[in-house]
Amino acid sequence: MKQDPYPTAANPIHQAVVKLFYSRAARHLFTNAWYSLLSSLDRDAAIRFLNYGYASLNGEQVALQAVDEPDRYAIQLYHHTVSGAAIEGKDVLEVGCGRGGGASYIARYLHPRSYTGLDICKPAIRFNKARYADQDNLAFQVGNALSLPFADERFDVVVNVESAQHYGDMGRFLDEVHRVLRPGGVFLMACFEDRSKDVYPRESLAKSRLRLTCEDDITANVARALELDGARRTALADEIVPRVLLGVSHEFAGIPGTQLHASFADGTCPYYCFTCRKD
């Protein structure tokens, strides 16, 4: 018997919503609407990261200030992603910066000359401009990843964490990354395969003008981070999200017990970090 690809649920409404979440036609629109809704629901600014996190399998941890400890696993994904390049003193662009937590971390800890966070979600950019106004080397603006609003050869480094799978045309995005990078510039990306959207980052990078210099399969690290962070993620969702949306909220968050977490845990959804260079 063929296994049902969707998680079981006693509530038929929950089951229908989760199936919608995994439908190719609806997921892009649904994702953008979800992020905008989250910005309005999270009135106490409890959520600053939207990625699935990274945990070392040997117990190693990034040194963090106490204020950043609650977001440890999400921060460690950023740290691991950008470890492939020198950031200090560089002009850095993050495409798909979400609610700005990763941008703030890199700007504070790794000391770029400038760090620009770009996102298509206007509520997220409004949140970021208010939340991180005291960081002098950090700026945010609204923009489209497929038509970056910057001059050619503007940045030394471009960062993209768990965002490119939503763009609809990864090849066009990679062309834009190549355009805004200076010669010798570095592109750092964390991305997982999304077969529901025909997203295969390894294949897209192979066709691009960027030269791949390092590829790291971190699927097991992401699954472990979700397990270690599951209780906190569940508590946040239960506190912020209306009960009728909890099922899809848990799915977005990758909480253990969801199909998304299972796909990382069993390796059917591979997750990679890439380092690429513009020659």
C-alpha cells in the first residue's frame, strides 16, 4: 500500500490545511501570507528567526551572549553558513533577511563594514528597522530577490539562509547574485531541496555562473537542531498563533512529529550549505 505523504490528523480541517501547505500551486502564496500574518501576531517581538537551525553532532557550540542564547540553534545555522568567508570589513547583502535576527547577529559579532538585509515582506522590514535601529552598520530595505535593487558589483558577500526555495526561479536569482557581487566576491547559501516546487539547489548552482567551492550536507544537523529546540518552538507557537492555525504553524516550524521534521530526520529532504565565488 502506498503511504499517505501527508501527516495524519484527527481534525479534517487540519488535514486539509496541511495538504494545502504541500501543494505546489498554493505554497508560494501561502508562505508569503503566513510570514506577513506572523509579523502582526508576534506583538512582543519574540520571533526574530525563521530558519530551522543547526546543531553540531559532536556537541560543539558557538559562543553567545546571554541575550542571544534563546535563539542558539537558529544563530548557529547563520554562523555555519557564513563560516566559508571572511566577513569583517566587508560589504554584505542578505537576501531574504526575514525578521532580521541573523542580520543582527552577523553585524554585531562578525563586524562587516556594512550589512544590508533585503526582504519582499514589508511588515518584516518595518519590524527590522524599528528593532535594530541602534546598529550603525546594519540597514534594511524592501526588495525582490529576482530583481535586486542594487548596482552591479556592489557587494563583497551575499548571504541567503533558507529563503531561495521560495523564489520560483532560482536560476534568475543566482544571476542577480552574480551581478551584484564584486569580482572575487562570495555567495553563501543554506537551502534544502523542495520537490513540491522543483527546487534542487545543487543542480541550479551547477548551471549558474558562480563557481562552487564548498558543499556541506547538514541534513542531520538541521534535524537535530529541531529536536533540541522543539519544546521552545512549540511553546512559542502555542502562545502566539490562534488555535485553528496551530497545525500548519507546527508544520512551518518543523516541530518534531511533523512531516517536515521527519523528512529531514530520514534524509528524504536533503539540506545543504554552499560556498560559491564570482571569478
